[in-house]
Amino acid sequence: MSTAGEHEQGTATSSNNTLGSEQRPLRVAIVGSGPSGFFTAQALLKAGISVHVDIFERLPTPYGLVRTGVAPDHQKIKSVSKVFERIAANDACHFWGNVTIGEDIAVDELRRHYDAVVFAQGAQTDRRLNIPGEDLPGSYTATEFVAWYNGHPDYVDRQFDLSSETVAVIGQGNVAVDVCRILAKTPDELKTTDIAAHALEQLAESRVKTIYMIGRRGPVQAKFTHLELLELDDLADAEPIVDRAELELEPASWDDLKRNSGAEVERVYESLKRIAYEEHPPRARQIHIVFRRKPLRIVGGEHVEGLEIERTRLVSEGTRVRAEGTGETEVIPCGIVFRSVGYLGVPLPGVPFDEENGVIPNRSGRVLENGAVLPGVYTAGWIKRGPTGIIGTNRADAKETVEALLEDLPSLTPCAEPDSTQVARHFEYTGRRIVSFDDWTRIDREEMRRGEEASKIREKFVNVMDMLHLIEKTKMEPSP
Ligand code: NAP
């Protein structure tokens, strides 16, 4: 246990054997190594107490959605991993990759070795639409498509049939925009990114020409941000199309716009207007941004053949604007549907869960069981608040959780076995191969090397066994 760096700052004042003192550092396990996990670690390391932080991750690779969710052509956003690298470099912070909490080690077992556990595993699945035809071949979730093109090992074998010329994307959040953009880009626009090789290959064969991005509400209620929208207007051989008539606002939307004057909503609306009135040279692919249509049914027998939608009218309900069906329906003929209606958290054995909202019930990060605080158990990120916000949102969110934890420090019950070597022994005994941060840097270096060879930013490993073999192989090689 080191007292290096930020961690050292607060230790001088602690002199007794209480949690957080030099003699008895506070031991925290963080479940999940995405942005919320790393920002939680950062807040703990800056807290001015002596801490030992172990971050557990299901994959051998860290950074969660920064690696497997952020689009490959958004490298600037992905560069936040440099911040996480610096956090991981702190001697008080340790990465335990390739471990599934609840499978490789039970939550109760974890609690025997840590004074506090913070669940920050994110939202791992997608919301369902609950409409007929949702599971027809050719109907996919955006989350699986995103994970596939980002080389997530669990999604490598997914097949996306891109032989149809028309695609319907349901939802108008930033994930829907990512999906439309990746479908619309030329291979040349993608080939130097860190997109998975299998995805680049299949996208190069794609026959997709017409993409509909469909929102059940209007232009003022679209969830995407204006910078992401403008990226659609800056593609090599594709153009966004907005019907001017759809930008006319009903009273409910005017009220909404007035309420959000000067905010992102206004910038989005202005950008949509600009796009609608722009003259485009004809391009190979069109992205139609369509408003006030709700999905009713995915049509087809053996495969998707169309999407039945219903026109909506927007009505105010307090400060919210709701879409109401008008009874007027139509079918968009298409061979592919992507459902992009939000991520959803999944329960972890031994941890309270709110099924309705897909989150861990909590108050400011303190986990609640039947309404009462569960001592020593905390949560951060999407599994705490739901799948909203940008990466930076997780910094403030994690800070709130760590503040709650520090407030509780005097009353926390010290764990029974404050020793990470016992945890390591558990995995030795069960035969689980742990991937350390040093191991990950071996994977990282090799991916960068392969990337250089292929004139890409990075060529990802997409198979866990290949990653583990690489680690073993490089460990046997003499150091450079
Ligand atoms: P989101 O922003 O919540 O968007 C979900 C979309 O699905 C909304 O348009 C929503 O419409 C629609 N929807 C939900 N249920 C529906 C239903 N039953 N029928 C029809 N439409 C339905 O979610 P997301 O796009 O998955 O993004 C998740 C978070 O990640 C967001 O905070 C996003 O900004 C962030 N993100 C950021 C970036 C970036 O910064 N570049 C990239 C990707 C993701 P309603 O509004 O009517 O509910």
C-alpha cells in the first residue's frame, strides 16, 4: 500500500487506527471501470484520507463505454481515457480486469474484504419498445450495433444484414445519431478510426441508401445535441434531410422552446432549420430526420419488411410535452430497423434493484433496501441515475456518491478481512485469470502497434482469449 501522489496529501493528519488513517486505509471496491467507476476512484484518491481502491471489471479492458460505446469517429471524446490512465497510475488504485462480480466472486464475499462497495457498472442492456415484430430478424437494438462496431467481445458474432437499401432508426437521442452517422459514412471516413475490422468490412459492403431517424415527439423535444446533429451535415457522401413543414411548432412546443430559451434545445432547433433550408448537392445517402411519428409495429414475416408508424400530436402536460396518437398510420418500407430508445440497467445478484427504472435505488449514492440505507453500499453513474448525460456528468455524480461515503465514514463498520491478497487468493483458488492494469497496457500497446500497421488509430482485440494469450506471451518475452 503506497502513500504516493494525491493519496499522500491527507494522510499526515490521521494518526489513529480508524478507517481512512495511515494505519488503516479505507478499503473501497468499485464495480465497473467506465467513466463513473474511474471518477469515483478519482474522488476517493483526492479525498485527503488514506485509501485503497480496487476497481473490478468484467472485461480484460478498462473504460466501459468510452471503449465500447463512444463512436470510433469520436476520438476526442475517447481521449478522456488519458485521465483514467493517470488515475490508474496512482499506487492506491488497482485494476482487477476479467472478473464478473456476482459470478466470479459474490457481493457478500466482496464485502468481507472492503469497508465500502460502490456499484458503477452502468446500464448494460436496452429498453424494449414492446411492439409487435420487435424481435423479427432485421430488427436490432442500437446498443448491440454500437457494441459490435466498437469491437466489444460479447457482440463480435452478431450479424447485421445491411443488404437492404432502407433503414429505420427509432429514437432521436445521440445514440440514434451515432448509428445514422456510422451507417452513412463512407469506408474512407471510417478506415483510420479504431472501428473493429469486422465492422469496417461489413459496412463497406452495406447497400444502405436511405435512413429514417424517427422521433415520436417534435424538433424541440429531440434528445440529440446540436454538435452531433451538425456532424450529419458534414459527411462526405450523405446528407440530412428535414421537412420544413415539420419544423412548424404547435403551442405545446412553443411553450417548451420558451421554457428552454438559450439552452441546447434552441440550438438544436436553429440547426434543424438551417439544415431544412440548405441546398444540398445530391449525395449517395440520405438521412431523413422525421418528427411526430410513433412506432406501432415492425412489419414482416421471416424478416423486417417495414415499420408501421402513427402520426402524433403534441400536448402539454405540466412542463412535459407528450405525444398522442392521431390514428393516422403509414408503413415505411424498410429491411432494417434499429431501436435506439435508451439503455437499461440490469440487476446484479445480491444488490437491491428498481426493476421499473432499471437502477439501483439510492439516495445521493447511498444504496437503499426497502427504503432504508444499506450501510457501506453505494452506487454511481448510469446504474445510479439512469442512462442520461455525457461522460463529464459522471464526474459530479461520482463526487456526490463519494461525499456521501465520506460523511458516513465515522459510522462505517470495518470489513472482516481488510486484505486484497485474500481476494487474489480467492481467484487463484477458483482459477480466474485476473488482468491487472499492467496487463492491460500490454494489450493497449499491441492494439496501437497493430493499428499503426493497418494505418488506423488502433486495431482492437475483439476476443478475450486472444487478449489473455497476448498477456502471457508478452510476459515471457524479455523486457525491451
Ligand atoms: P436518449 O437520449 O434518452 O434518447 C432516447 C430516444 O428514444 C428519445 O428520442 C426518446 O424519445 C426515444 N424513445 C424512448 N422510448 C420510446 C418509445 N417507446 N417509442 C419511441 N421513441 C422512444 O438515449 P440515448 O440516445 O440512448 O443516449 C443515452 C445518453 O448517452 C444520452 O444522455 C446521450 O446524450 C448520451 N450520448 C452522448 C453522446 C455524445 O455526446 N456524442 C453519444 C451517445 C450517447 P422521447 O424523448 O419522446 O422519450
